[in-house]
Amino acid sequence: MADTAAHLIDNVFPVVSVRQWVLSLPFALRYRVAYDSRLMGDVLNVFSRAVLGSLRRRARESMGLRSSQSGAVTFIQRFGDALNCNVHFHMLALDGVYALGANERPEFHELLAPEDEEIVELTTIIGTRIQSLIDRRGLGATENSEEVNALSRDEPGLAALYASSVRGRIGVGSNTGHRVARLGDQIDGDSLDVLQSPRCATVSCNLNDNLAGNEP
């Protein structure tokens, strides 16, 4: 990881401001993307396009830049703080855009930090696009779970372990189904009241929850 960070600093990121964006997913979608790499890539594409599009839009509205580009690197993290199955995305995006200057060379234009209302708007856009993706893939709440849950059909044991891990429950042994005990500070985003945090927002997703097992 240290080598990757050094490579990004030395060879990838320019010397400009960078902001981290994090996308967390509902339980049922975490379960699905944990083994469906195509769906994971599609969700990442929605996230990336929405964030970079938002940067260009804000640059156009605040600076009058009609044509601009930004850039980002995203890390896919598969686990939460308790090593539970929690696929989520950490994006490091340039905190601004590049546009051609007077000398026809790209110049960086830093943007102000987004307001809470802008984060809510962006989150809603991402949620809406992911919902459309889910519907196109036939993973909506009205679909037959037996037809869309390929892992449960082909590897029922692994599916049960995934489902338990996603929900933070013990998957094997005498305590199967019980919640995993946690000690110390709660740093997992699932345990925080994100609505009270600045620049955080959440939206619902109409997904077939049976994808993550039959447990309520």
C-alpha cells in the first residue's frame, strides 16, 4: 500500500488539491457486488461519472468554464473495520478541473468545498442511476430472488457466509446468526449517524433484499 501511495504521489497526481469521496452500499447490493465483478464495475462507473460530472458542472456554474476535465483514482475496499464483507469505494479526485488557458496549456482551477445541499443532490443522482442499473439488470425488489441470486444457487455455503458477513453476523458454529460483538470505538460508517455529519448524505435503494439471504 505504501508503494502504491508513493507511485500516485510521484507519477499520477499533479501538485493540486485532492478530495476523498466515499460511496457505501446497502446490504443487499454489497452482497451482490462482492461476487459479481461486472455489477461492481458498473456501480463504480456510475459513481465516477457522477462525481466528475459534478465537478465540471460546478466549474461551469461558478467560473464559466464551458469545457473542463478532472481526474480521479478509486480504490475498492472489500471489508469493513471488523473484516466484515463491506464492498465500498474510496475515490481520490482532483478538487477542481483543468481547462485550457490563454497560452493553450491546461490550467488547474480549484473549486470550493461542496455544500451539504450539493452532496445531497449528487447522492440522489448516484442513487437514481444505480437504481436504474439495478432495474436494467433485473435485480429490483419485484424480481424473483431464485433467478437473480446465482451465488446461492451455485455455491449455497459461500452465499450463506457472504450474507452473514454483510450483515455483521456470525456465519458458523453454535452462535450462528448472532451479531458480531464489538469492543472500543465504533469507526465503521454503518454505525455512525451520517446524516449529522457534514458533506454526508444517504438515499434508499429499491433492491431485492433476498439477494443477501432470507434473514430479516
